[in-house]
Amino acid sequence: MIDVQNITKRYGDRTAIERVSFSVTKGEVLAFLGPNGAGKTTTMRILTCFMPATEGTATVDGFDCFEQPTDVKRRIGYLPETPPVYQELTVMEYLTFVGRLKGMTGADLRRRLPLVIEQISLGDVRDRLIANLSRGYRQRVGLAQAVLHDPPVLILDEPTVGLDPKQIIEIRELIKSLAGSHTVILSTHILPEATAVCQRVVIINDGRIVAVDRPEHLSARLRRSEKLSLTVKAPPPYFADRLRGIPGIVNVTEPEHGGAYLVECALGRDVRDELARFVVTNGWDLLELKTISMSLEDVFLRLTQHEDGISERSDGSAEREARA
Amino acid sequence: MTPAQAIVAKELRSAYSSPIIYVVAAVFLLIFGILSYIAVVNAGVQAIRLMQIQGLAAKINLNDLVFRPTFYSTSIILLLSLPILTMRAFAEERKLRTFELLMTSPVGINEIVAGKFVAVLLTYTGMLALTGVVPVVLAMFNSFDWAPVFTGYLGLLLMGALFLSVGLFASAVTENQIIAAFLSFGILLSVWLLGAMGAILGDTPVANAISYLSFIEHYDRLVRGLVDTKDLVYFICGILFMLFLTHRVVESERWK
């Protein structure tokens, strides 16, 4: 449905995205994950024909975003970063205007408007001026605008920003219900969101794609570089340095106020037995030893903070971030 | 309703919910009223003077004494007030990011530009229509030739439309409304002064070409009651040219 090939976008001499390629099949929900300024919005703007790529091609439903923008635009519902609302209009006036812009007829509008207002629970505010709505409501109006003409492709730039937890769940449910019949690309920096609604995640950092996979695969692939949490009763001085002496252990992070040591070991090596033996034979009291599986958060931080990607170990700085 | 018509409707709806249009229209009508009042009183003074000299009730020419001076002065108010009507057009869309909605909808840029132009033109036509009170009231007390009044209004409409198209262009190049207003004011005043520039160069082909570019000469002929195709062509080409430039600027936005 969506096919992006080697897209590069430069603003002057600053490169926003570089050789980004991915494709989305019909009915799939894809999340774009990345820190602010990673190039998520730029990619979306290219897909929605808001601006052309410097190099590379993007097609939506077989139509080229540069050559046939009108055909592409007709098939896309787009929620930009800032909801594109006119404050001086009421919600109904605004949605009617957007519907007309998208080429909907009066009959289409009469059919779709009540449906969308119901779906996104805008019934209470339908006749209020958008200027008087809260951030969350404006975001929802923006979302309503994107789905109004029932486009086969939805591109949502941070759809749940500014919503309260209950609304976030509602919107996620809505997006999930759209999956299958619609192709959805959404960007987010909230990881549970990606896990909750998406079949695939594209992690993007500094304008490059660092990983594309299903959320569960991503963390599974990383779990191999084990992290262990070790608690010892009254650890002796230089305990961390002595641990580092054990073969296979890569890094040890000392707890600041007592508690668990964070032990990291090399890829694919299980050092739990050695570690336990080491502690016990030295006569210290082992209180706890457990593996820590990486959450998507860890994966994300690891991937976006280093160039080294999935297969290599990370250093301590990511670790501290990950725990924070 | 086509997308372009929807844009016209939305622009009008937005314009009338903002105080700008009411302030601009009120000031415009107030000054138009003051100008025509001064012209009428002035005409009265002259009539009395003629009566004293000739000893009989003089037939005064309202076209020369009232309408022409009023129409001339109105061009200055338009120069100051029309940029205010157009400054929001694109600048605000860009500032509030609603521009992204327009540009990602299946609407051509020409439809967007045309929609916005028609909306401000309708507003301006409404303002002009309200000034019609002055000739209607004068017609109750005196008779005058309506034809030059109509051509004067045609001149006002065409010149105003040209000002609006310049204003749209200025609004498209910036996201700051004040810059947009001041820029269109600057462009219009410069083009106006081309007329004076041509005049100091004497009667050479270059000078004539320069004065041809100024709208004031063309407006002048319409106010005097002369409808010349060359003047109509000037205004229509000018408007289309400015709208074309606006289109290019809006389109170029994508390339930044």
C-alpha cells in the first residue's frame, strides 16, 4: 500500500532523513518511533505530499507522491503534529469545511459526520468554537478531520499527544478498529503505544532507520545481551571491581544507595552460575540474582543512543538512561 | 459545493468572526463619508459664490465637484485599508499550521488562491456597496450624470481588486501578518509613484511605459468617465499576474 524507497530530505545543508526505505502492506498499522527531531514528521510530510523528497520515491496505493499528488492526497487522512484547526469555527463547521475540501458531497457528509462524531466522542462539543476547546479536544477534532472522508490510508503524527489516559485508550481502540480495513502509519515517542496498537515498529534516529520489526521481536532480539540484577548483603569494598574480573562480564553498575548491582554480560553468555558461585565461595550472602528482560523502552534507548545497533553491547550511559 | 466554494465560504465565515473586518469597514466608510461631506460642502460654497456673481441659481456639476475628488481621495484609503483585509490570508494559515491541511487536501493551489481572492473581493465589494448611500442621497437633492459615477465605481472595484491581489501575494511570502500588511502597502505605494516617475521623465517611450505600469493613470481615466479597453486590460492583467505570483510562492513553499 505504501512503499518508500531511499528517501532523503535535505533542508539547505541539514539532512533531515537519509535513505529511508520501508513499506507498509494494506491493513497494517505501523509505528514510527524515534526521539524528537529524528525525522518522523519529515517522512510523514513527504508521504502526504506536503513537500517532496530531495531524493528517492514514495508511492501510496501505486501513486507517486511527487508525480500524482492529487491521487495520493485523496487516499490519505493526515493528522499533523499541530492539529490544523481554525479556532474561529465550531467543530461542526470545521468538519464540514474539511469534508468539502476532501471533495465529499452533502450526502457523504450527512452519512459520515454523525458517525465520526460518535466514534471520537465529540458529541458534547459539536457546536462549540474550537478556540474554546481544551488541548485534548482539539487533538480529537484533528483526528476526526483525518478520518472524516474514510481514507484507505491514515497518517497520524503523534495522535494521542495531549489526551488524558482514558481518551488515549479510546483513541488506541479506534486505531486498532481501523486496522485491517485501513493502513495506518502513526508516529509516537511513547513506547507502550507502539506495542499496544502496532503490528510493526520502525525505529528511526537521526534521519536513519535503525530497526524495523514487530515489537515483540525487537525486544527478543535484544534480550540475548543479558542484564542481571544482583543483591548481596553487606557488599565488601571494591565489590564491583572484583565482579568485573569474572570472564564474560562486561560491565557492572554500582547502586548509589545500596541495593542491586546491575551486571551486564556478553552476548549469549549466561554467567549466572559463575556469578553465584563467585559470591558464595567468597563467603558473602547472596540475597537475589535475577535476569532483567529488556522492555521496548530499553530497546529504543539502546538503538537511538548509539550507532552500534542491535548486535553489539551498549555501554553504561545507555544503561543509566534506561534505568532512569 | 466544490472545494473552492468551500474555501470562499470558510474565508468569509472566518473574516466575519474577526473584529478586523468591522474596524476596517467602519474606518473606510467613515473616511469616505467625511471626504464626500467635505466635497459636498465645498460644492455648496462654490454654488453660492456663482449665485452672487451671476445673480441666479447656478446649476452646479456634482460629477466634477463631488464625485471626482471623493473618488480620487478614496484611493488613498484603499491603499491603507485593503492590505489589512488581506494580511491574514496566507500568513495566518502558515502560523497556525492549518496550511498543512490545505496543502495535503486534494485541492489545487489555484483553487486555494482563487477561493481566498474571491472571498476578500466579496468583502470589499460589500464595503463599496455601502458607500453607494452617498450618490443615492445626493440624487434626491440634485440631478447629475450617473454614467461617470458608475465608471468611477468600476475603477474603484478594479483598483481595489488589484490591491487585494497584491495583498494576497504579500501575505503568501511571510507568516507575519504585520509584515504582510506593510509589504503590500509598500508595493502599492511604489507602483503608485511610478506614475510620478514617468511624469518627470517627460514624453518619451520609456516614461510612457513607466507611467503605464502605475494604476493611478488608469484609475484616473475611469473616474473621469472614460472606459478604455487598455485600462481594463491593465487591471485584469495586473490582477491575474499577482494571483499567478501568489500561486508560485505558495507552491514554492513545498520546496523549502
